[in-house]
Amino acid sequence: MKLMKSLILGSAAMFASVGAQAADLPVKAKAIEYVKICSLYGAGFYYIPGTDTCIKLGGYVRGTAILNSNGVWSPATGGVGGAHNRLSNYFTSQSRLDLGIDTRTATEYGVVRTYAELAFTWTAGGYAGAGTNLTNGATAYNGSNPAGSGSGMISGGSLSVYYAFLQFAGFTFGRAQSQFSSPWANYPGNSFDGLPGGGGWEAVNQVAYTADFGQGITASFSAEDQAGHTTTNIWNVSGATAAGLMAGSYGAGDIGGTRSPDFVAALRVDQAWGLVQASVAAHDNHAAYYGLDETTGHPNDKWGWAGQLALSIKNIPTGAGDTINVQGVYTNGASSYNFQPYTAFTYAMYGSAGVGGAYQSLGIAGVSDSVFVTGAGQQLTTSYGFNGAYTHNWNPQWNSALFGGWAAVRYNNTAKGYICGALVGTLALSSGAGGCNPDFNYGVVGVATRWTPVRGLTFSAEAAYVMLDQKYASGSTVTAPAQAGIAKPAAAYELKDQSNFQMMLRAQRNF
């Protein structure tokens, strides 16, 4: 026993000695990098570990349902939506994830900023009429497909790049909102996309410089890419067809390639009471050819322009945070600064007829920057309009907005002669050239109510009433061929004002 006891005690002493020596050895702790809050640029910014750059991530997830339209918060003004028959949607739905990435770095030249906003969108779409095999049922679904189901019909499932720009020393490079637009663009107090009456929110590639004079006064100058942003239609009326005229296209599309960016200047004053902004833009109208090849010739370029005034009044006496936003615009040869890219550029809306012998009524209209006929020069199109809204906060959780917009398109006498010649000769306009007037007005009025039960979560409902006021002589009819894509037969149609009512229901979580 003594021997066993001695061995155990000796072993214990040995392990204790080894343990003590190990504990005495220096051990280097693993470095840990903590994400630090960056308070230089407001809430939500953090330093990217190991750098002096601050980053903020944000965005939203939302679900939307639109009643009585084939578009997501856009009016049913053409195609199967405007047909108002069994091919038209009673509802359309959409889901979206929006992600914004904002970085800032302080330098000796000022802050270097980059910003990008991406949207992953899934839109339900609809069933487009096919008009084949003696039927007009759909053969293809034009909305989003489930992941992995193949390609070719994914028009509703998309990745959109809303913004992607960098800012440095007063300069902006990349895809950003046009310097022409007011801060609220086409959303003065609502989320209805198709409001006319001013420059829209849709971003555009640009190079811009903003000078800050202090006291809230800034001036901006930019060169902006017009392709896909600020050109509506350039029509060669000599190429007008019956199908095109019935869809509101007053000629063959004849836009050439870009020759110049749009040049924009804006002066803005921001104060505690609100802001005022004046904007101007110059737009080059560059047509292609009179015919199919270079030998047919072409019209010369013509420059158009647009001007806009915008006013915002904050914290009006009706309640804390209540706001009034209004703006007005005038254009000549630059209609997209009034009918911004989320409005329609062509209109074909059907309704009931009030004239004997007419199958149905139809409102047709078209927006252009210019029109011409073979061998002649461009005739610039004039437009003007306004939009605005009053937003009232009932309490911190509830607010409502009354909103509206109105715009007019006016063709000069030469352009009217071109268009009316096509309508009389191709669609047999019953009132003849004397009763033909392609001018029109387009208006929207609506109301929105939003409930925010908790911070960042909003439920909203909006209703909008759309009106097309065409100027053709009362009782005029056109004789149209069959239109298989929208199931309309060959018949006489009365030209008449049209309207459309829609509602939107939405849930959105901002983060």
C-alpha cells in the first residue's frame, strides 16, 4: 500500500508541475474585429471592417394586388387591358424585394458616395389573346415563371437596376434620377405610376454636376442619355397602318440612333418651409429614314425643349407633417418630360357605343415628340400639364393623400393634316378631315390611405380614376379591320371619351 500511495502522489506532483509550467507560457489572443457604428452620415451606417468606408443596407419587401388592370399600378389604356373584355384582367398581382446599398468615404475632396438599388420583381401577368385556330384563347402566359421552368416567358420575373451611381466633388456619374425631375417626380403623394404632368422618377444614365451655394440653394447641370428615357415616338405618318391607328400609333416608328444626350439644368431652393425648383431640358429629335434603306433620305434633326416649375410646402396648418406638392410643365418636341416613362404613349380604350350602327366606342390617342411624312421635315408636338397632391397625417399611424395629374397633347396644323389624312384614308373616318382632331387631354384623380401599425410596416389602399378626353367630332366613327389579339371584330367604332377605375392594395415592410 505504501508503494502504491507513493506512486499516486508522485504522479500527481509531476502533472501539477507540468500544468503549472504550461500555464506560465505566454499565449497570443486571437484578434477580433468588431463592426463599428458610423455616425457621420446618419442612422444605419457601419464601418466596413478594416476600412474607413461606411455602408448602409436597406430596402423593402412588398406584395401588391391591382384590381381592374393588366399592369401593376398603371392604367388600362391599351392592349388587352384597354379592350375591357374577357381577355382583360380583373386583377394583377406582384411581389418584390428591393435592396439598396449606400457607401460613403470621407476624403480631402469631400465625401465619395456610391449608391445602388436593385429590385427583384415577380409579376403575375396575364393571358394574351392569340387569335389562332379560329379561337382567341391564350396560348402563352406572359407573366413570371417558377424558377427552373425554362426561359422565354419570364417577362414578369426580373431583376431591375433602379439606381447605380457614384458621387464625388459635386459630380454624379451613372444611373440616377434626372436632374429635371422634382424630388417627388411622378409621386407627389401617392404610388400611382402613371401620373402625367412632369418629369418621372425613372433613373437615367448621366454625368451631372451640382453646385452648392449655401443657404439651401443648389444648381445642377447634366448630360443625360435619352435612349429609352426621354423619347416617346417619332412617327412617319406615311407608314401608318390600320392596325397601328386603331392602337393609337399615328405612324410607323422612325426613331434613329442617338446623336446627342439631353442637356438639363435645374435651380433649387430648399428651406424649412419646403422647396421650389425650376428645370429646363433640351432634347434632340433624330429620325431614321423615310423608307427601308439609306437611299430613301431622312428628315433633318430638330431640337425640342421642356420647362418645369415645382413647389413643395411642408407642415401646413392642417396638421404636423402635412404637405402640398405641385408642379407644372410645358414641352415642345420633348413630350416625355410631361408624359413620363410610366404613362402610356399610345391609347386604345374601348367602351359602350352611343351611335347607331357602331359595334362599340373607342378612345384612341397618341403621344409623340414629332411627326413627319416622306419627303418632309419633322413637326414638333406640344404638350403641357401638371400634377400635385395634398397629404394629411391623421395621427402617427394613419395618413391619406388626394392626388391628381392632367396633361394635354397638341399637334400643329401641318401635323394634324398628316394624321387626319391617314385616318380618313385608312380607317374611313366618318366625319372626314373636318371632324378630325388628334389632340387629346389625359387626367388622373385618386386617393390613398396608409396605415403604419409598427415602424417600417405599412398597409395601403389607393383608388385612381383615369380619363381620356379625345377631340374627334362627336359621333365620328372609324371602320376597323379585325383585331385578333384583343378579340375585336371588323366593324364601325364610335370615337368617344373613355375612362377607367382601378384600386391597389399593398403591404410593405421597409428595413
